[in-house]
Amino acid sequence: MGLRRIAIFPVRLLVLCLLVSFFAPVAVISSTLAFAASNPITITSQTDTIHFPQSLDFQMSARDGTSTITKAIIYIQYGYSVDGTFPTQRVAKLTPGHTVTVDWHENTTGTNFLPAGTSVSYYWLLYDNNGNSYTGQKQQFHTIDTRFPWQHLTQGFLQVNWYNRPQDFGQNILGQASTAVTRISHTLGGGLKAPINLWVYQTDQDFHGSLSPDTHEWVGGIAFPTLEEASIVVMDTSDETLVRDMPHELTHLIFHQLIGEGSYPPTWFDEGLA
């Protein structure tokens, strides 16, 4: 009998160890979920509004079921972060309470200028007076020139955008731009690999209002290869700009897609080629 007990005990011990190892991850997961569910802070709404080119406005509302929210930080990233970090943070003013609504006004004038098409990512971080913290989900959008009611047409990787003109104007621009893209691609030995946007302004004043304050006044077109966008001024479909400036700016975009991100050719070559 003594020998049987000695032989059976290790088997029971082995079964018990296996059961513990099987249910342990479940216990850890349940504990983690319970902790997440027990966080009293929640964001109930958040919005972002573009007032191009003056500002970006962010608003967030949150509540705390057990304590008082005392601090709100917004992290903002322009462009794409290589390592996923958000280098810029702003501490927003708030009146502590169980429910709060917080605003952040981001100035984008002067040296803070952001061209239309810039990628903006952000998230909120909240604290209460019990030591709890809550990190909101990352939000992302692209800036746009909100001064005008844009219309859009697309063909392949090319999209043209215009305003205050009829649909056939946009069709004409799309046709000429598409022909230019085909010709440029043949010359360069390769075409578009990703979507691009061509923004067509009606007047010089409208166009220059979309640019950085230090842009030369004689500029009639501009390309932003990192944003995959170009802007030109077109007064009518027979405008010389369509023959001169549009192919020039489109060449910049196609060329930079072909050489790849992170390649920086000399300005004299880039401009001379275009």
C-alpha cells in the first residue's frame, strides 16, 4: 500500500501542475480586463476642426466615475513618426471635475504654417486626483484648404481638385493632367506608384493664400513631393499655366516617387529636370 501511494502522488501532482499552468494565462487575462474595465476615466467625445491656414482646433469631453479629472495633455504629431513617438505635447487648461470639456487651439500661422495635405495625428492623456490615467485612441486626419468648396475627379493615381467652376472644367483639367502624366512617365522611364493630388486655384490671391508667408510672390505653381501634392493657378482651360506650370509640378511628384522616399537630388537637377 505504501508503495502504491508513493507512485500515485507524483501523478496527482503532475495533473495539478498542468491544470494550474493551463488556467494561469486565463486568470492573468481576466485580471487585465478587469483592470481595464475598472478605469473610471472615459473620453465621451472628441473633435478636430481645420481653419486653414490660421489654426487647428481640438475639443475633447471626458468623465470620471469615481474621482475628479485634474489634468489633460494633448500629444500632436505632424507628418509620420518613424518610431511612433509624439514629440510635441501641450497641457490644456481645464476646470477640474467629474466631467470636463477641454479645448486646444493650435496656431498654424507664420513659422508654424502647415501646407494643405499635412498629416496630423493626435491623442489625449488624462489624469485624476486618485492617480488614475487614461490614454485616448490615436486620431488622424489631413489638413485641407477649407476656404473653398472643393470638387474632385479621379483617374488612376491622379486626382484633380477645383472650386467655383462647372464639372466640365474639372473634366478638362483632368484630361490635360492625365496626358501630361503619361508623357512625363514615358520620358522618365516610370510612372506614378501612389496617388497624387493636383489642387487648381482660380486666382493668384487664392493660390498665395495657401502658401507659407515667405513664399516668393512670383511663384505660380508649387509641388510638395513629401505630401504627394501640387498646386497651380488656372484662370481658364486655355491658360498657359496648363502648358508651363502643371507639367513642371507633376514632374516633381513623379520623379520623387521614382527615386524613392529619403532621396534628395540637388535642387539644380530637380528643377532642371522638371
